[in-house]
Amino acid sequence: MSGTHTINFANFICRFGNEKVLLDLAEEVIFPAFLSTRERRYGDSRLFFTETALVNLGTSANPELLLVGRMIHDTILTREQVMQNGKLIRDRAKMPSAPSALFALVLDTHKLLYLPETRQAPSLTTFRATAARFIKDAHLEFARRRATEIKAGGVKTNRAKVLKEYPLPTVEVVPLSSDTSLKQFLDQFKTLHQVRIDLIKPNDEIDSAGLLKKMREAGNALGATDSALIYRTSGAEKSLSHAKALKGLKPIVSEGNAKVTLSGKDRHGDTLTGNNESFKMGIPIADVSTNPREAARDLYDAFREKVNDGLLKVQAVGQNVHEKIKKLANQAAK
């Protein structure tokens, strides 16, 4: 792929109820969702993953597994009118278009490396919706298979009972931000009226941001299913401190375990609202391979470089995660 493109990074959170996360049903649900042929359709459009594969960029002793592939939005572009000789002329025409993006999902840390290849490439929001649909379909297929296996063993069951043990999946894709990208967005506000932080239950990683830890502990103690923290001003001309908002939000938006929404007025007095997508981090990269397997190395190297530079944070994962990755790597190598 010639020229320079921009990589975005996100936290990919997939849970099956309160107990099970992405790696717990990797073979049964996640791999079939990504590695088998599926489509999501609406109108004249269809969205799908292609050239998907499970690759190990580490060693057999210390594997680093990634799910890689290309996302394609196959659609029809329609125009209504054109300018000819200074006049606006009605001229309806259609043209097929298939913008795409490369992706690599790092399985131990659940970090998504996302590279739009073209203009109008599928966004991270579109990727989330498509992945969520495929994971849900694969999960229902697994539930049917599991119910059949249990019945074959002489035990009465049905899909509903299986779903109690393996609840329906939830999927979140939260873009990661850097100090610079967050500050650039904050600088657009003349008055910052509200900061809202919505917690997302993480995969296996551990929160390193102190505020998130306290919020999560308080929510757990209360038995809450959702937790949010809101800071707001009482007057139209009053503003929250930009500097303190930047300092407090930096560790939160770099981890991707919370949705952050900022609201206020810009320098022209117009309403300005943005979330993690608005201030996501973008890193330029040149000459990435068009082969998803080969591109995975380019994307992963860029990701590790930013982690080593301190621009991105990777939360600690438990020993059980490393053991799960080794098991999956050994089975994939057979």
C-alpha cells in the first residue's frame, strides 16, 4: 500500500455476561465470528471481513496472537446532480464502491489496530457494529451446538438454558487517545460545561487509572450494573478548568475502559460535543503491505513503538491470560 495512512487504536471489549470474556469463548465464538464467511446487509450495502487469519507474531514459548483481516463496505454511490457550464443540472447516476480498512486485534490485551485504506473507509463505529453482529450470530450457533451435545449425553436442555450459562455477548470498541489528541480537542472549547465518564466493564485487564478503580469499587459495592460520573457547571458562561480536565482525563482516555463525553461552547459560541471518537489518536504510517498477514507486523510494530514511547498504555493482564494465549497458539499451530 503506497503512500501514508493513519492508524487508530482502540480497546476491543467483548463480554458474555458478568463472568466470561473474549478469551473464554475464543475458539467457540470469536474465531468463527471473524474467520468464517459472514455478511451484514442494509439497503444497497453489505459489510464483511475478508482475508482473515490468526497469526502469531511471537514465538511458540511466548506467543503474541492477533486476529487480522480486511473490512470491506461494498456499496453503491448515488449522485443527484452536477455542475455543467456554471449551471446545476439534475443528473442521477450510480457507481459501485468498496472502501476498506485493515485491522489487527491483539488478543492478550484486546487492543484493536485499525488502518483505513481509502476515503470513506468503514469507521471504528461501523467495525464495532459489524463485529458485534457476527459475534452474536456465532454465539447463537455455539448455543445450538452446545444444546445438541448436552442432549446427546442424555440430559434434557434447550438453547435458553445454555444461554443462561453462556449469556449473549456485548461488544464495545473504545478509541484510545493521547495527551496531544485530547488537548487539541479541549482547546476547541471556549467554555467546557460538562464532562461525563461512563464506565465500561473491561476484559481481563486491570485499571491503572485511580479514578476508574474507585468508581468501579463503589459501583460493585452498590451492586450497580452501570456507573457514570458527571462534572458540570451551573452557568452558561462558566467553564470547567481545561487544564484540570486534561490532567484528570489523560489516564482514562488512554486505557479505553470508559466512555468520555465533553460538552460546551466553541470559540464562536456554537455548541460543541465530542467523545472518544472525536479525540482518538492517529499515527501516520507509510508503505504498509496490502496483505493483511504481512500488514499485521507493520501495525503491531507501530503499536509497540507508541507503547514504548509512553503515548499508549497497555494494562497489565493476569497469568491466566498468558496461559489462555499459549493454549490457543498451540492449538492453532497443529
